Amino acid sequence: MSRISLGDASLTNILSRQGTQLRAQIQRTANEIASGRKGDLGQALRGDFSPLLAVDASLARLKSFAGNTAEAAFQTAAQQSALAGLSGLAVDLAAPLLRSKDMATVAQVGLFGADARGRLASAMGLVNTEAGGRAIFAGTATGTPPLGPAEDMLTALETAAAGATNASQVADAVATWFSDPADYAAFYQGGGPLSSSPVASGETVDLATTALDPAIRDTLHGFALAALLDRGVLGGNHEERADLAQRAAGLLQGSQESRVDLAARIGMVEARIESAAVRNSAEETALGILRSETGAADPYEAATRLEELRGQLESLYLVTARVSRLSLVDYLR
């Protein structure tokens, strides 16, 4: 009786391996049609991954810029809001007193001082604003409120103005305290200015504004001078207290221009941040499309290849069946 030859067995193994390979190719091609992606990216790129790596590096860089622009935009928006609040407090306090110049009564001056004391605390609260857990006017010391309590500031100013007998002397003492590096600058608890933040390729923005900025310092100067009236400064001398109130109102009004200038500078930074964010987004979209197209499968080509592979597999099944029948006949003889 004849047996299946070694050649027949080898041919059967070869046909089986080819069938396995064809089924794997069919599965991979079907997946390409379903996902729209090449099953073998290395083969599609002919082993050269450098263009793809360059795109991925650019996308990672843009992601970093996106984080920087979002953080910078959040901080500058919070700073603008705080400045608007400071201006509102200052205008509402100074305007009525300036309108009643030389006609303020003892009661009016007293009320002005009490109002100023409360507004000073509110103003310092605005300067101590945190956005996302970061103090917006503290420079590099983002975890520390830049200013201490308002009452501590007033106590220091009372000490500085001790012995003053008229409005001019009190005003000079307070002005010296705010300009002296050993006083207001020492009262400031924040750090140095933040470094410029990169928001786009080759572009940075300045986020250096702190509570030491003249616009903020001068505004607090006006509030503090008026608030001293509520601490009893120049007590019993109505004319000098009324004079001091007018000086404080003048300071608050005069600091408006510097606040506007600061808001404009921050506004320019905001515009650059927004422009950089728009450009980065457009570049990211373009690179994302390129990244997607790099490994994209041609649906028509994939479908054509799938039909060819199926045809090859069907032919292989026919050959395998014929070889099997011939071998069985030989075996049964």
C-alpha cells in the first residue's frame, strides 16, 4: 500500500503557511479599511520614521505652548480684573470729596476716612488675588500673597507720621514710606518679576507686573493716606483733616492715569497671547492633518488589495484541496 510521500507532506506544510500568511494579510487589510490607517506603518514609510518624529516633536512643542498661553491668559485676565476693581474703588471714593472741595464737614471727613479704610482693605485684597492657586501680583513667589494686612500697613504709616502736626507733614511722611525701599518695598512679601513666558516659536510675553508697580503702589498710597483719618490722625484739627482728605482724593484721581497705562500694557500682552494661541492652534491643526495622512490608508487601494488577497486565498484553498485529494487517493491504493 502506498503512503503519503515526504514531498507531499512538505507541500502541504508550505500551502498551510501560505494560507496563514494570506489570512493575516486579509485581516490587516480589512482593519486598514475599517480604521483608515496603515496596518504596517514602517512599511508605509519605507523604514524612515524621521518625518513622523519631526511632526510629533512639533506637536509636543505646541502642546507646551498651549499650556503656557492658557496660563498666561488666565493671569493677565485676572490682573485686568483686579486693576478694574482698584479703579472702581478709587473713583467712587475720590469723586464725591473732590466735588465738595472746601465744603466738607467734620462728619463728611470722618465718613471719608472710614470709607477709605474699608476700601484700602478691599484694594489690598484685589492685589492679593489668586488665579488658579497663584498670586497674580507676587512675581516669582506665586504661593505667597504679596501684601500683608491693611491694618499692619496703617500701623506702620502711623509710626512714620508720628509727630506730624499738619496735613502737609502727614502727606510727606506717607509719601516717603511708600517710596522708601525699606518701607513699602519691604512690606511687599512677593518675589522678583516672573521671567518671560514662551508662547510660540521664538516669541515670549512679559508677565513681570507685581504689587511694586507704581500704578498699584500709588493707588494704595491714596487709599492709605485717607484711611489714616479713621485712625485719628490730626484729631481735633478739622481744617488739616479736610486738607488731608483732599490730598488723598487728589492722589487717587491722579493715579488713574498710571492704572490706565498699566492696563494698556497688560492688554498688549493679552493681544500677543491670543495671537500666539491662534497661530499655534492653526499650526497644530495642520500638523495633525499631516500626521493623520502620514499613516492613512488609501481605501480604494486597500479594497482592491483585499479582493486580490481573497482571490489568492480561494486559489490556495483549491490547490490545497486538490493536493489533499491526490494524496488520499495515493494513500488508499
